[in-house]
Amino acid sequence: MHYIQLYSRFILIYLKTRLEYRFAFFMDILIQIITFFVMFLGLWIMLNHFQTIRGWTFYEVLFLYNLNILSHGISGMFFMSPMRQLEAMVQNGEFDGILTRPINPLPLLIFKQFQHAYIGHVLLGIGSLILCINKLNLELSGLNIVMLILVLIGATLIQSAIMIMTGCVSFWFVKATSLSNTIIYDLRRFLNYPLSIYNKFIQFLLTFVIPYGFINFYPSLLFLNKEGEVLFTASFQYGTLIVGLLLYMLSITIWSVAVNKYQSTGS
Amino acid sequence: MSLISVNNLTKQFQRPIRQEGFTGAVKDLFHRQYEYKTAVNDISFQINQGEIVGYLGPNGAGKSTTIKMMVGILVPTAGSVTVNELIPYKNRKIHAKNIGVVFGQRTQLWWDIPVTESLLLMKYMYKIPNDQYRKNIELFSDILDLHEFKNTAVRQLSLGQRMRADLCAALLHDPKILFLDEPTIGLDVVVKEKIREFIKEINKVRQTTVVLTTHDMDDVEKLCSRVIVIDHGQIMYDGNISHLKDKYGSDEIITIEPEHNHDLISLRDKLLSLNVMDTKIKDLKLQITYNKGDINSMQILSKIMSESSIIDFTIQPCEIDEVIRRMYTENSLKGKLKI
């Protein structure tokens, strides 16, 4: 309760300072929307040409794509800026200040650095998700809605956990952003298409090592009734929330070890 | 039981050794070697409630590292710190409510928002009750003159204003202990004085314990009831300030500018009969170094004035860094000193 109250204070102040530069604020959001719209367009052109990718139609691929950007957008609003800036904060000793407050360091970092640009992600994600549900005639039963929400929660937890873990690397190695870029951006690109089109190695990597597959591919099988696409075991379709919770717990554990490893700076 | 208890505290840092040149860089990539630097080496002390303790030492002596362990930022390599019966790094959240922290070089406030908003955030973060908050703001505003800049964004404040705002923010939640890392660094005389008064007042009224590091001898003399001197990670002195000065800081320098240049040499020769340590002629001025225990400035001056007329003179007291430097050279010969 205290945290919710405190967070609303921080958000208010964040918005107040950001809205001093109104143009930049809305441009940040707009640019995010445009960037992803262009990617949608690329997908549409390709699928217009080939009709399907291994039996996946345009709207099915879009649905897949959506689960990814929606969950990435939600966790990005909260975790992306803090984890990006962590490296600098650890290097210049600014992290000291975080450790002298009566709030846990991770929530405090999140409170301090909201990232409004990802609102664009989220808006676009919600919009195109509704579009997909319509076009694919997905049944909106109560059970389906609950399932979708649980999948989104799980997917957001997976995205957040991976952001936290890549951020933690800063406590051990200086200049770790290239690593986090590789993991967050380059590997995540595989998620734009069904996991089943890749070779066994990539499938294994994105299921067991960095379980990105649980963000969109596995749950999509459930919603889109793609029995023919099952990889490893069919039960993975229900695994998103569990994988999300486990991975998040792991990331929190790594985080607390990392914080105790913090060496501060000279002064 | 003492409020702060430090026992056999040690902190070691691990730093990679970087080899030179391109081949060195490639070697580092595969086989990295580390060096271990001991910043704080087996120190122990106790601090009681209501004390103002100056924690002194040259740069790199281990002052900040000790403070950071007491505050809960760093985890000790060996030994223990307990503050108000808590182990700081294990109980960060509760510990944080007992302490106030100000780092002179870095603000704890929010850069982009006005001071009042920053202070309000503190209120919510520390769950400060309304009346306590109002009372504190009133009191602090009075002593620190916060009125003049309370609606200004922190980034637009002068260093002195920022420091005052930082102090106020650190004390809003009525902490038992205040940690100050170089609170007067880079400030002008007036602000320094204001800040010292404030610290004294808080200490007197609230019995707040204060631990501060500084390089300013005035801070130490005007504030501290006790000093702990540390060098190379070890405690060199722990005791009251007058004893420290008597023992190590009793050298002063008088610089004299005589009316006639030709007096310089003869003056110097005359002074040899007095009990002074050293005389030097520099830029047509005579520098006399003496020990206050042996002779006082009046004796030297009256001797000189009886011999010749002078235009100007200055008396330069011993700087704390000089005191510490001398202590360190003496102690390294005699071994560790215990008071």
C-alpha cells in the first residue's frame, strides 16, 4: 500500500517534468508506434506474397508478434530505463544513494525511472491484439480472457526477468550494455516468427536457455489451435505463467546477490 | 551499549590488473589477474549517542569506505559494524530510517524538480507524519534560509543552496545518526558557518549523533568533540581534538615582510637565539617555523619589532592534512599509537 502511494507520487512528478517538453513527450510515443507500424507493414508485405509461413497466416503471425511487443512494452515501461542506466549508476557511484533509502533498491529504481516511450508499444499492442482476435474469430469466452491475461502476466514476467538479469551483469563487468543489447534485441527478433520455422538449436535455446518461446510461441499454439506445431511437449502451451514466475524469482535472487557485490566508487 | 560499534572491520576491493598495449589487452581477455587492495584494515571503535565525531585522513585513507559500510552501502570483507543494534547491509530498509546521509559531492535530491517537491517525496518515502514534517520544515527553513530557493529546481541551485537543501532532506525523518561526507567542500565561508551552526543545533536539541569526514580544520575545531584519524586503512588516532593538536599540530609559521630588504639576513641571525625550528628567506619575506609549545608568536614578533620595522606579517596555523602527515610519518617510525 505504501509502495502504491509512493509510486503514484513518483509518476506524477515524472509526468510533470516530462510534460514540460510536451512535444518531445508525444514524439517519443509516436516514434515508437511508427517504428513498429513499419515492421507490421513489412510482415504484411511478406505474407501477402507468400500467403503463409509454415501454415501461419498473416493475422496468426501478427497475434504472435503482438504478445511479444505488448509484454515487452509493459515491462519496458518499468524495467528498461532503470536497467539501462544501472551500468552508469554503478560506474559513477550514484547507486550509493539508492542503498540509503528505506525502500528496496529494485522498486526504488523502478519508481525513479518510468519510461513513457513504451506507452506507444502498449497502445499499439492492445490495438492490434483486438484486431487479430476479430479477424481470427477467436472465441472470447471467460476462460479464454482469463487465459490471455495470465499469459500476458507470465510473458511480462519473462521479459522483466531477462531485463533484470542483463542489468545485474553491470555489477560484475563494466560495459555490459552490448551483452544486454544482444540478448534483449537480437535474440528477441527470433520471436517475430513462429519458433517452429527455426532449426533444433534455436528452438532449444529459446525454450530452455533463454525461454523467450514461452512469451508468444507456446501460448499461441493454445489460442490458435495449432496442434501440428507442437515442439518438445504439448504441455508447454500452459507453461508461460509458471516459467514467468520461476524466471522472475531467479532474477530477483541474482539481483540481491549482485547488490551485495556492489563496490561503489572511490569518493 | 554504544550506538555505533565497529569491530575489526576490514574491506578489501578486487581490481583487475590491466596489462599494457594490445597484446596485454588480449591476454586480459583470457586470463585476467586481480589485485586486492585493502581499503580498511582491521579497525575498531565505538561511538555513543550525542557525539560529533570527525573522521579524518588524507585522500584514499579509507574514510569513505568506512562510512559506506556504516551506512549499509558496502558489505564488509571481515569484521562487523552494528549501528543501533542493526547490521546495516542486512537491514537496509530499517537502518535507512535511523540514519540521514549527505554526500557533499553528490546530491540525494531530484535534479529536475523544485526543492519543496523533493522534500515532499521524502515525506512519503520515510512515512513522516504530517505534524512532524511541518514542524521540521519550519525549523530547518529558519536556520538554513530555505525560503529563498524552495521553489527552484535542484539543478538551478548554487552549491551552497543545494547543500542546505540536502541537509534538510536528510534530517526530515529525525534520524538518530547523521553521516556527512565532506559537507562543506567547495562552500563559501558564510554558508560553511551556517551549516556548522545547523549541525551543532541539531546535535544539541535532538541529541543526533554526527559522523563527518572533512578536510577543513575549521569544521573539526568548531564541531567535533572527538576525532578519529585514519591512514592506509588503519586508525592512527582516536581521541579529543585538543590532545591531537597539542601532540602533533603545534607548528605555526610566521611570515614577515620587513621595511628594508637588507634587514632580512640580520633578522634571521637574531632569531637563531630564540627557540624556533626553522627560518627561511623567500620572495624577500622571512618565514619562521616554530613550535607553540616552545615559544609563542608574541615573543617572536616583539623580538623582531625591537630589531627592525616591518610592513606586514601573517601567522599560518597548522593544517589538518599537515597534522595528519606528520602523525603518519611519526607513527610509522614508532608503531601504532594508542591513546
